[in-house]
Amino acid sequence: MPNETKSTSPKWEVLIEAYSNGAGDIEIARLLNITRKKFYQLCDDSPAFAEFVEKGRTLSEAWWYEKGRTALWDKSFNVALYNFNMKNRFGWADKVETNNQNTTNEPSNLDEARSQLREAIARVSKKNPELLSGVHLKVVGGVGSEDYEDNGD
């Protein structure tokens, strides 16, 4: 375990107890009397402290899971608050439905994308050639060929 200073740091058992009762990293930083930034810096700089924190986070998460599991049949249990807490603490998320159908004008394949890019570059070069003056590419070829050729300097 990390070294501790008798006068300023709590005993490590106090920190373990806090994690075991669902405390988060910020509460542990408070017990250590350090800032959030210093807490995470210690995690980066000290493998022993990082391991301690990882174990502590496991204890904390287990405490929160147990609270939800044991309250399943308690009608006064605030499910919405519990879910909100779990989402914020542990990255829970509601199920997100995915739809793979393309409902925008975005190209659905690489050839379409190349064609649209070629057309956009051609429009820009006609209307505002100065915008492309520093670019050493010119549009050449068709779909499936090299799309751009380096003019070089």
C-alpha cells in the first residue's frame, strides 16, 4: 500500500471502509485531503495507489449493485434515482436502438463519396480558385481510377 503520513492521511482501512460503503473517488480524495487532480495524478504516478483505487472501485461498485439487488422487492425503493446514480457512476445506459438504413443524402458507398467529393472540388475551383491555390491536386479520372494527381512543385 502507498506510504502514509500519520498526521495528514487517514489509515488505509478507513479508505477501504469508505469504498466498501459505496464511496467514489472524489470522496476518497476528500478523506485524503487532496484535490481531484492530485488524486488522479497519484493514480498515474503510483502503481500501488492505482491498484488500491482499482480494488476500491470494485468494492464500491459491488456495494451499489448489492443495494439494487436487495431492494428489488421493496416498494419504496426509488428505482429512477438508483438508475440515475448507476448511469452517472458506472456508465450505465438505456438500450439504444440502431437503424442501419441510410436516411440522409450521405453516400452509401465509396464510389459515390468520391464522385461527390470530385464535384464539390470542381465547384470550389470554378467559383473560388484562390481557395485551392495552395493545394497541389487536380481532379482526374473517373470512378475507380486514381481520383487525384499531385501537381507537385
